[in-house]
Amino acid sequence: MRCTQCGFEVAQGAAFCSRCGTRVMTPRPETRHEYALTRILPSWWHFFREILIACALAAGGIYRLITHPGSPLVALLLWAGAAVILGMASLARRYTSWSLTSDRLIARRGLVASHRREMELADVRSIEVDRGVMQRVLGLGNVTVASAASADFVIRLLNIPDPERVAEMLRQARLKRLA
């Protein structure tokens, strides 16, 4: 291999020319692979209203079946409505998630029309944990991650279990990413 500066024949594997000191071999950049740290789903308590409505419909079906045993059609319709509401809440929970990788925080929403939002961990400006009284009783909370790239770019993780642990995972991943 010849030096590009002075044309001197450089020894095999040398990084610098022995005559002029010019770098002849650039070291390859270290390949970094992104890996998943965790996937976070909203708590079932986030869907408490839907679960309460489904329970009320199921109870109404039982009441209707007890008071009018000869016509079970209305009771079956009420139970079907309760099953549909529980199914929709289950799908909404499944298709709302936040993924933390070694490089990014990714928010995903939606089944039919999906929405995906990403934030580089190097761009994280602040991490806030909010917990209301009922959330504290249930062990839930909200984590808000603000970006340094834009003043209005935030990702909110709503009603997640153990928000302090999630915030600490975000902090540690950010520090590791910046190192």
C-alpha cells in the first residue's frame, strides 16, 4: 500500500506513513446494533370505563333472563354487546404500546389506521412521572418524555404499571446511549 501524501511504500497493516506521518488506513467504525429493552402496554385500569359498561350489559342480560325467561333474545344481545366491548378494549390495549430500544423510544397506536412516533434517546430532554391519587393506589402512573429537538414533541406513556421503574430504564438507556 502506498501513502497518498508522499507515495512511500507503507508496511502492511500500518495506520500511518513512516515517512510523513499521514494516516493511510482509517479504522472502521464500530458497528452498533439496536436491541429491544422492553415493551410497555397500558394497564387494564386504563380501560376501566369500558370494562364497567361491559359488566353492566352482562348484568342487564342476567336480569333480563331472570325476569323474562321465555324470551332470551334480549339477554343474548346484551351479552353479545358486552363481549364486543371487552374484545374492543382488549384490541385497543394490544395495539397501543411503547417500545424502548437501546437507541429509541417508539410509540405505536392503532389497529386499522396506525400511528407510530419515535424519539432518539440522545434527543431526550426530560422525563417526568405523574401519579394521581387513584393511580398511586393502583401502582400506575404517566410518564412524559420531552424531546430536545422540538419544544412541542413529547411522548406520553399513560396509565402504565410501575412508572418509576420505566422512567429509570429510560434514564439508564439514555445515559448508555450518550456514553
